[in-house]
Amino acid sequence: MTSSLDLTLNTVQSTDLVLAFDELALGLAKFCDALNQQQPACWVALAEDEQNLNLLKKARSYYQDIWYRDQQDGRETRSCYGLVMANEEIISLAQDVNLAKDTFKTLVQQIQKTDKDLWLSQKAQLNTRHKTLRNQLYYTGLGRIHLKQLYRHIPILTHRPEKIGFTWYSNGRSIKKLTVAQAETKLLAMGEEKSHIQQQLQKLNTLPEHEILAQIQTQVPVVRANLVYKLLNEKGHIETIRKAMNVSLPLLVPQEKNRLLPVFNQIDEQPPIARTRIARSDFKICEEVFLPSLRVHRYV
């Protein structure tokens, strides 16, 4: 008996993907047209060469930014932090866009799993659609679809905060524990015959089998929004609630009873080079890399 999931995967066709993409593009156009018509209060960070650029125009451009630019590194994801006041209509349109993004993402992932050739052919077709949408952006030279930029949601706050503090978070890194055997398998997969791999295998063989290693991946610097809310608690007292979230697009802030922007700060255009956080005293990973090809370190 065929499951509903199998049926869904097997019935995804090229027309489904095109329709989902068109629905997303139409939703983005409606959302950005509403912003243009209403002209809500807005602030976004501007680069040195953008000082004469209209703030809301840049915000709209980034909301619609779903393509690679010419010569863009495939690993790069463009981002822009800021905030835009939004009434119920704007928020509803943004929610529709986010739903359309999720629908398109699901279809793409299904096709990638079941028919890679179909995905490649359809991706080429989608790259040529909606030139009007591209022309609304303030930069040119757009190429193929950038899935990471397309998938990301328009960030919508549930309530208007009293204050938003933007900061660079540039010290993030993920740490994965590896056994000596796992590290050896990974090195062998990179080519046992290579001299630099041989050298690392020899170093690895000097360790006891039970030792645990740390594989570290440094994360790309991101802007974090630190949200401060003033809410009444059950006793009728004002309570300060703090939340934090990473932001790659301007935040939509509900207008509620106040159309003015919350208090916010501006940060440097580029993240700080030096480490801004004090290292933890209990951090027990050697700073010196042990297996460079795997970014593997030993624990102290």
C-alpha cells in the first residue's frame, strides 16, 4: 500500500514547483508594494556608498533578494539589519510570504531527493522568471536563485519591544565530539596517499583509542537583536523581559498603539576583528589545531 508521503513525493511535478515559485514572487511583490504605499517608519543600516539611498527602498530590496549576484561566493548570504513598523495588513502579507517560502522549500527538497535531473532543469527555468521583481531591486547583475536567501523568513515580532539593541555576534562556533576512530575514517576518506594526510594519520596514531577530540567549525559573524520588553506581571508590576534573536533581514515591528520606532542603536558596518567576549575559564579545548584538515583540536 502506497503511503500518503510516497504519493506526495511521486506526484511533485515541474508545474508544482513553478506555481509555488510564482506564488512566492507574487506574495513578495504584494508585500513590498504595500510597504511602498504605506511608507511606514523604517530604519536600516546603510553602507558608506549607500548614504543617499532611501531606507525603505533598501528594506524592500532585501526582502525580495532571492538571487545570487554576479561573482558572488556561493557560501555568502547577504544580510541587512534594521526595523520596519508594520500594521496588521503588512504583518498578514509577510506571514503569507513566509508560508509560500515553506511550501516552495518543501517542494524543492522533495524533488532534490527523488529526481535531481528534474530539479536542475527546473532551477534553470526558475532563474529566468520574474524579471520585473528583479528590476525593483536597487542593484543589478542578478544570476541564479539563492536558496538560502529565498528560504529565510521575514522576521516578525509578536509585540512591540521598548528597546532593540543590535550587536555583532562574531565568536560563534559549533563543536562536535569525535572519537579517534571517527577522525581516522574522515582522514582516510580525504585520500590516504596524500602526504599531509599521512602526517596527520601518524599524529592520530600516537593517541590512545579512548581519547575524545573536538571538531570546531567557526560560524559566520551575524547581527543579533537584543529585545527588551516591559510587561505587566500577575501582580500588576512592570517586569522586564529580554529576548535575543539573530537577524539577516529588517525586523517587522507591530505598530500596536505606537507608530514610532522603538529605541535602537547602530553598530559598525563590519564585525569586530578582535574577540569581544571574555574566554570562559572552564574552556578546555586546546587553541592549537591538532588535525588541520578536519579542524580537530584536543581537549586539555
